[in-house]
Amino acid sequence: MSEKLIGSCIFGQSGGPTSVINASAYGVIKTALEAEEITAVYGASHGIVGVLNDELFVMEEEDPVELSYLLHTPSSELGSCRYKIADPEVDDTDYKKILEIFKKYNVRYFFYNGGNDSMDTCNKVSRYMKSVGYDCRVMGVPKTIDNDLYGTDHCPGFGSAAKYIATSCMEIGKDARVYDNKMVVIVEIMGRHAGWLAASAALATAYGSGPDLVYLPECDFDMDQFLSDVDALYQKNGKVFVAVSEGIHYADGSFVSEAKTSATDGFGHAQLGGLAAMLAEIVKNRTGAKVRGIELSLLQRCGAHLASATDIDEAFTAGKVAVEKAIEGNSGYMVAFERETVDGQYHCAYRLLPLDAVANFEKKVPLSWINDQKNGVKDEFISYVLPLIQGEANVPKEDSLPRYARLKKVLANQR
């Protein structure tokens, strides 16, 4: 146990939201409010941008019951951002402002909840605070439906998104086969460089109603082979169901949907979309079939009504562990998940990974889990993902509609 550090904390959310990111927020906020070492708990409005703008919500002002609703509230309740701060060694302008805010509110603990780019931000803040000798313990709380954070078995948000995708694909699969006419259905699923989400569509197939073909960005995409795969099944069965990751790319690295790439986010990543419609048009022109293109889009990351209870529990615990480990004296780490088997059952353990070992690295679907034809996944993937989707969310309701958190969001600088 390190020497006791007394001071306030800031919690921020960053990057794309998930259906359980607020469960992590609740894990951090509840644990911090109960900790004697932490004198005040602030939530940053729109992540690091809220810190820079001195827009911090006072969590002590919130009703504890309302805070508990965060467990089942989708999206980033405090607001998110995609703001890239420079390396502190190159430009320390933002860091001087952050330090000013930290000193103003006596911030000695900083918790940042996000994916790859957010862990990069967290790592930079940690490095800067150490370089200027300001005693602040910085911890990363993982989040991403993409499941591509390096060093952790899986990420909060992925299990629920996988469950939503599998369930939706089972429903689409049933609907697509209801008529006696021939048809091809192509579903586009999120995932820029890692195919964990698209691969989750194979769960639907494993349980009786899902895609015939699944294409992931881990393998180079061949349009001629794709059309051959589709046509062979179309001629044989008259019905074809295809799941594609938005990030599938050709051998030269260019995205198949490149013609539809309209912009980039704040970190320079292409914002993809329109792939399903594009492929549907190509298949229609090649085969003459009736083709329907479906883009799940934001639905796969905000479907809290289909959230995995396992995912909710692990997301909350990740936030809780981050606070506990920081109070113990740890800094510059991300909470990571480690899969264990206890009495023959899946179990999740928690460990700390150095932020510089996580930031800007990506974890992809192992090639050994993809079939030889590069149009589907093997049983190893099904075994991997199945424990992560278990359990029902038990979402609180109000007049049969979800009851989400209604926070007052009192700003510290206006009190």
C-alpha cells in the first residue's frame, strides 16, 4: 500500500459510446464517492475537452438512485469527444491547461474511459503529470465495442454489441427466408480494422438462423471471389445471407467502401459507411437477384435492451477496480480482463496493464479462427464469444419504456 493520497478525482468518457459505458462510469463514480481518500468527484463534460474548458459536473449533487440507473443507460451520459492532444514533448499547451484545472480542483486522481485513442490520451496525461512532478494517479478504464484493445481478453461493450448483432442477424435471417422468391441480404457491421463484431454474426448461424458468409478485415477482400461465393449459394439455395465488416479492404489496403468514405474523425480514422448498399448494387448487377442491403450502424452500440448481464457486471467492475487500484498507489495503467476457468465455468479476472503497452495497438481476430475460404469463422471464435453475451440486462422500465438516468449535471464552476 502506497502513502495515502488525498484529493479529488475527475472521470471522463471518450470515443464511441457503448450500451455499458455508463456502467463503468457508475463503477468509478460510486466507488470514488465512497472512498475516504477522494474528497470530491467530478465528471468531465465531453471527456478531455470538458477538462480543458473547465466544464466539470459535481457528482455529489446527483441523487444516488439516479446514478444507479447508469447501469442500464446506453451511450456516454457525461458526453464524449474525439479530441487528439499532441505529444507533451512536442506541444504542452493542452497539458498546461489540464494541470491548471487539476490544481484548481485539487485533482489527484484521473480516470479516463475509452478505447485505443482514449488510452493514448490517458497515457500522455500520465506522462506529463510525472514529468512536471504533479502527484496525480491516472488510470484507464477500457471500453470499445470493437474489442480491439491490446492486452485484454475482451473489452466492455463488446459482449453486448455481439449479443445485439447475433440476435438481429437471427431475426433478419428468419425474415429473409419468409417468401418463396430468391433474394440476397447483405448486412454491414461495424469494425474498421478488427472483425470481432462482424464475426459475432456467426453466433446467429450457430444457433440456426444467420449469415451464410462472413467477411472480416483481417483477410484481404477479393471481389471476384466474393461474387463467386454469393453466386454459388444463390444458384444452389436461392437465398443468400452475407455479413460484412465495414472495414473490409483489398490487398492494397484500400477500403472496399472507399468511394463512400466521407470524412475522418478527430484521430484521422476514416468514417466508413455505405458498404452494404454498394455491395448490394454490385451483386444485383452481376446476378440479377433481388438484393437488400442493411446497415446496423449506431443500433449495435446503443442497444441496451439486449445488453449482456455479464458485460454490465464486468464494465461496472472495471470502473470499481480502477478506483481501488489508484487508491492503493497505482498510476499509468489500464484495467484489463483475463479469462479464467473456475470449476469448469468462465470467470473474468482483473489485472493492470501499463498504458504505454496498450495505447495505439490493436488486437485482431486470430487468423487461425477464420476458415480457409476466408468467408466465415471457426468454432474457436464461437467458444470465445459465447460466455461474453450471457445473462439478461433486466432494464428498469417506466410505462414499459426504458428508464434511463436523469442527471442534474451541476457544473462546478457555476456553484
